[in-house]
Amino acid sequence: MKSEKTAVLLFREDLRGGPHPEKMAELRGLAESAGYTVLAEISQRRGRDRRFQLGRGKIAEAVTLEPEKLIFQNPLSPGQMFNISKEFEVQAIDRFNLILEIFASRASTREAKLQVELARLSYEAPFVRTIESLKKLSERPGYRGSGSYDVSMYRDIKGRMAKIRTELKAVEETGERRRERRRELGFDLVALAGYTNAGKSTLFNRLTEETVTAKDQPFTTLSPTTRAVAAKERRFLLTDTVGFIDDLPLFLIKAFRSTLAEIIEADLVLLVVDLSDPPEVLRDKLASCHQTLWDCGCYAPIVSVLNKVDRIDPEVALERCELIQDLAPNPAFISAREGHGLDGLVDLIAEKLPPLEEFEIRLPSSEAGMKQLSRLYEVAEPLEVKYGEEIEILLRGRREIVARAMKGGEGQELLPLQPLVEE
């Protein structure tokens, strides 16, 4: 029978700042999501301890509860991890390592597993020499300069990282070709983004009538899922993506670039926000999401989607909307769980997508012309077709997609693309 995973949570609060109970609450949510039973939460207001992060007494207090791990909200240096393990004989990890642990347990595809491995190696590489040197100094002082082994391990890690990046580059290129093909077929690309546990997967299920896993816990979604949605006269592909979280290291964002590419390359991003969060938490999370989108190079138009309005009074919802007006202008108010506000959201999506234009095109009445007509049918909406000495087509679509389809005529003489002029 598998033994229960237990942990004690520790948080050092800065002397200059106020209390942050929401940070400990988030850490508890992450720990429980990773399968830990939390035995206690211990916090201390003090300056950073060079050896242990917190004071020795607080760590000793945590160890008396006999947890499997100590989980720190604050970042731990490799030296601090080593010192705690040696002094108290218990494993210590920080919030970032806890997130990686969750990612590893949820990674079901080859791509996701490679991204998790790359993130872990990126984190560990700068610290390998420190940890190994500390071990060698205590175990074999002076043997081979107490540094030859960690250099070899460091090189092994860097070599493995290079191989993973090469494989993920191929995954990115495949994804780019897939997105290009989807656009050629006349689909707009819309991505869901937002802080973890904001309700993205629930909204995805509502809009697509699918049943992807949606739970009230962090990082339910790790690998992207894409489905088609119809909005008025538009059709788009909606992608559910991994959630954001505060203070994500840049190298973690880079490691998950092939997954985040679904957001980066989207025509429109729906930034989902949990409006039921306390005001100060709401604003911090929204700012963190914008920072992450900036860090990963996303410049697509953003529609802010204020979710979970069913959990608060309408007056409170309006007050919080005013509080974040600079970060979420002209938002949509919805409840993904109850289905409220979804029609208005779909209308807003159709309005914000790249505009469609109407074109009048003439093709030769030949086999080549019919093939070209077939290609145009795939990428645009035909409004009228007349057959005579030439094939005259009136259609509606995105300019760049129709233009690309026109280039596939393999040498036949085609008239230039002409926007329809309305009389």
C-alpha cells in the first residue's frame, strides 16, 4: 500500500512588507494538488537566513511533525537545500520545484514530458557544481581537486538540454505547419490564457460542448486541447492551454515555448480572470498574466473574460471591474459554470477577430480553374458563382488566406485579387 505523502509548508515574510496569507493559501493549493497532506503551515517574519532561509528553530519545529518534505514558499538556494537535508535529515523543496513536480505528474504527451525535463534541467544546471562540490568537500576533501566530477555532470546536463531543445524545435515546426494549415482552411485561432484555476477548461467545455478535465485545482491542463467553435458567420479553433502562476522563471516559460506557441501565434487571446478573488489578489494575478504574456512574446489582441460572476454580488463585480479597468478594459462578464454571458462573449469574439472582406475573382473555365475554385471553397465562404467563358466568384474571407490560396494556381493566368466595390 502506498504511504501518504506529507508536508509542512514554510513561508518567510519580509520585514518590510505586510502579511500575505494568499501566498500561503496558494502554496497549500499547490501542495494538495501534488497529492500532499499538509500537516502544518509555519511562517516567520524576519530577514533571510543564509543557511536555512528561515530560522533554525522554525525548521526544527516543522521537523517534529515528521513530514516527508518541507515545502518553502521562498526560493531555496542549492546550499540551503543541502544544509537543511544534512542538519535535519529531511528533504526540502521550494515552490518552483513543487510546480515542476505537479507538471511531471500531469505530463501525458511526449512533448509535455520533454518540456518538464528541460525546465528541471535548466533549473538544476547552475546548481550542480555547488551541490556536488559541497558533497565532495565533505566526503573526499582534496580528491582530484574536489571539482572534476561536477564538471562532467554539468556537461552531461548541457548535452541533454541541447538534445531536448532540438526535439522540441521539431515539435514547434510541426505546430507551426498545423496552425498554417488551419488558417488555410479558413479557421481563426483563439487561445484561452489566464492564471491557473481561473476556469479556462470549464469555459472551453461550455464553448466547444466538450468534456476535457476541469477541476478546482491548479494546473489541471498541461497539454493544449483544440476544438472548433462557430460564432455568427465565423468559425474559429479554440485552444485550452496551461495556466499561468506568479513569479514564473523566464527559463520555465522558454522550456514550455512549444505549448505557449498556441497563445503566441493566436489571432485572439481570451484572458480568463477569476473575479471572485479578493481585490488585491485579483489585481496581482492579472498583472502577473500580462507579464507572462509579454515575456513569452504574445502581441495578439486580448479580450478580458471576467469569470465566476455567479459567486459574487453584481455590485461587487462592478466595483472589482473598476479596480482593474487599466488591466482589463471592456471585459466580458461570464459564469462558465452556470453558462451566463456566453452569447455575449461569442459576439465579442466575432467582433474582435481579424475582419473578413468580400472579393470578386475571375478564373479560367478550365480544369486548372476548377481546381483553383475548389481550393477557394476550402478557405473562404462562397457567396455567388457564375459559370461562362470565365468563372466569376464572389466570396468572403480573410485577405491573406485568400491571397495565399490564389498563389496555388500552378501557372494558370489569374486576374489579381480584387476587393469587391459596393455601389
